[in-house]
Amino acid sequence: MNTKITAIRISGILLVAAFLLNTIVMQAKPVKNDELPSLKGKKVLMVWGGWNGHFPKELTEKVKAYLDAQGAIVTVSDSLGVYTNQKIMDETDLIFQSFTMAKITPKQEKGLLEAVKRGVGIAGTHGGLGDSFRDNTEYQFMVGGQWVAHPGGVIDYTVEITDKKDPVTKGLKDFKIKSEQYYMHVDPNVKVLATTTFTAEHADWIDKAVIPVAWKKTYGKGRVFYVSVGHTPADFDIPEAWEILTRGIRWASESKYAPKEEWMSPVYPGKK
């Protein structure tokens, strides 16, 4: 009898321990799935090209696998001419662009910018969105920033999560990466989600400069999401980097279906 009672007590203790452990694990999850919109059924246009050094096709394929798994309806194009197709642009919910150091015609640029103004979301990484068309200032106005340098080339640096509450970065920790640390000219009114701090090692005049790594903004009715990591697709093998990208994609996909978010973050928030 005593043996049975002891066994029951031990079993009870184990159940309580399992419950507490499960609670801790659940609390440690970065973000609940319902905090960001679903991609299921969303129409996504992926456009890649430009300089091959950023592996635009490979990155597109990596992201497409994720989109397919989420139930998105994906169209892929290796031509900027797709931006002039009114039917496709009207039906698109989200554009994912990976196009570096290229030229875009006035008609193509107009098709892209007007679509975003109407409410099509756009997301991208590194030079695929932040160094696409150096001659086109209205395009850069839409993105919210433009690459200008990566001192030292591929180096070790840290990405600091500065917005702890936004669903795109909630629950994520700072992370180290070896890649190009993008020094950018940035619209001061974007909502900054993550930053990086430069040192004097490669350029003494930028010592302690804090530059955004990830942000979100609007252009007309369209949601715009950008993250500057992604020199190669391998950058997104880092779990935090991949999480920021995929969450940002989900956020940007909701432009047509959610009210405009009211926020302004002209000063980069410090770590808290």
C-alpha cells in the first residue's frame, strides 16, 4: 500500500514538473503565431536579377520554399518588366524583390511604385532592395534607405534588437554575424527594429555610428519591410536573421487587409 502511495506521489510530482517545464518553454517562444498575419492564399510576386554576387536566384528559391510551405500563391519573374503588367500588379498582395545594382525604366518604376502606393506590400534584403537602383531617388524614398558603404567588406559584427515589442522582433536576441555590415542613408521616420554599431577599425570617422539593420515603414498604403543582412543566402541560416526576414514578410503581406499602423520612430531606440 505504501509503495502504491509513494508511486502516486512521484507520478504527481513528475506531472507538475512536466507542466512547469512546458510553461517555461511556451513562455520562451519568441512570438505567438497569431501575432502576425498568415501567408496562406496570399499572392506573392518574387522578382530577382541584377548582380549575381548576391545570389538573387538562390535567395529567391530559399524564400520561395518558405512561402510555398506557408500556403502562399507564388509567381516568380527574373525580369523587371513584370512591374508593367497591370493585371499581375493589381492581383499581388506582396512583392519580394532581390535585384541589385540594376537599371529600371521609368515605366517599370512607375508600375512598382504605384502598386505599393495602392497597398501592395514589399519586402527584401541587403542589396536586393536597399541597393537596387542607384539612379532612382523616388524608389529609394519608397524603401526608406539606400546602401552607401560596407567598410571592411565581409567582417564580424553584431545585430542589436532595439524594438522588443514589435511582433517582427519580439522575443529575439542580439546576434553575431559575419557578412557585409551595411552603412546606409536612412529615412529618419522609419520604424527601426534592429541596429548595428560601427567601429573605427575600417573608417575612423564612423566610430560608434549606429545604423539601422531592419525597419518597417509605409509608402502610400503599402507596407515596406527591409533587413540589410543577406550578402549571401547563408546569412539566413542564422535563426534570428531568418526569423526577422520571415516575420517581416508576413507583416508586409497584410497591406491590403489591415489598417495603417500609427507610429513614428525618428530616434533609434536604445537597448532596454
